[in-house]
Amino acid sequence: MEFGKLQDIRNVDFTLPDDHLETEAFLSKLEPTQKPVIRIAAPVWGTPEWKGIWYPKKAKPTDFLYHYSRQFDSIELNVTHYQIPPAERVLKWKEMTPKGFLFCPKIYKGISHHKQLVDCEELTAIFCDRMALFGDRLGICFLQLPPHFLPQKAEVLINYLENFPAETRLAIEFRHKDWFDYPNEEIREAVREVFSVMRRYGFIALMTDVAGRRDVMHMRLTSETMVLRLVGNALDKTDYERMEDWIERMDKWTKEGLKEFHFWLHQPDNIKTAEMAVFLIQKLKEKGYSDINPPKEIREQSKKNDMPSLF
């Protein structure tokens, strides 16, 4: 993930901001949650460097999804941003995964970046109908707004959201700085209206924790579900500190009524994402969230048996 990436993070303040005032008001209306849903995902399954560590040593690329879905319970499906996959491919992906696994597809860029949410009702319907083929494997879709999508286009976004298929769960990622640092009162009002509409319909305000753009960690909840894209720095010590800080914030929000939390983990080249997940889950268990299974390293059996065990 190149967005917000820095080569030198020594001067970055990774402290989590306080909750947005609207978050406090939103949570005050909810009941505490005893057992929230927590899911942890990586952005890709095609990581050949995992062979012999998280995948069997002799795993074929065509089988990587099968093995990935036995290590993680969900996937941040970025491939759908570049093309709407044919129906047979979606069904094949579904068949390769166990019950309970979730695909979280990124909205096709023809909708978000090319048409920029204008005159794309038909294309959106095609995308959502195709993703619906995942059936019970379909998780949260997410709409990544392009970096140049400003709050001045608030009405365009609101119109799109009000006509978005109601049966499809959707998270939205904002990237332009004016969504967080308002240059004038008119833009502040436009942003407030967008987030109000999101709360009304239950759309999720996705947050991103990345070194070079601390503003996109806006702490503005709009739903009883939270999605966090947590971008690490090759397992620098600050990665571990940030994960622990986020667990504390998640725990606070859960006790105030948050029902569901999705951690979408990123690392450079995504090679160390599984290690990141193992640490995160360990700390979640220490906090009392004990029903999450971490990725497990492959242990070779005997030389007579070429089939290594995933567990």
C-alpha cells in the first residue's frame, strides 16, 4: 500500500487521536457489547514467500487461496478494484474457502475513479450482483474515494449512497485532506452532512492508520461496525505499539456498543502480514477476546509424507 508510505518514520507521532465528538454522541445511544465480532484480514493471498512457512512448501499458486483461507478468516479483496471478475471465478473462489470465511471486495475503479460515482447505477448493480455470488462468504465491500475527490462533491457522494443497493454492506475510505481539515465552514457543513447520511444508512467510515497521513485516522464512527486499515512498517517496534493501542481503543468502543471490528493488516510487500496477525491475535486473547485463531506456521511431517499439516 503506497498511500501515506514514508521511508523515514522516526519523526512520526503514532499516538491515536481522541474520539471525534460525533463518535461520543453516536456511542452514547448504544448498549454495551458482550462479545463483538472481530475479524483479521490481509490484502492478498498470492504471497509465494509464505510457502514453507504459512503455506505448504509445495503449494501451487492456484491453491494459495485455499491455504490462505485456513489461516485467516477474511481477505481484503483488492483485485476487484481493477476488474469485475467473471461469475465463474467468483464461484470458484467461494468453493475454495471454508464456511465462515469472508471476502471484502474493493469497489471497481470504473465506478470510484473513472466515473467518480456519476451515472454508474448500472455498473454498481453489476458489481454488487457479481459479488452477491459469494453468498454467505460476502463480507463488507469498500469504496475507496480517489485522492482528488473533495468535499465539494458531497452531493454526488450522498446521491450515490442513497441509491446504493441496500443489501450490500459498504465501507467508505476518504483520502483528500479537506475531509478531515476543513478550510472553511461551508466544507465543514458538507462533511458533516455526508457523515450524517452514512450514520442514517449504516455505512461504515473506514479508517486508515498509516505513517504519512495521520489525518485519515479520523476517529469518526458512523456504524456499529468498524473497519481499520492498519499499515505497518516492516514490523518496526511502532507497529507493535500501534496494535496494542488499537486493541485498547477497540475495547473501549466495544464496551460502549461497537458490535464488530475488522482489522485489515498491511506490511511492505505483505510478507510479514501473517506475523503481524499472530501478534495482534495474541494481544487480543490477553484482553479476553479468546475465540480468534491466529495463523499457524507449517510443520513438516515425516519425509515419507509430502502433505504438511496446517495445524
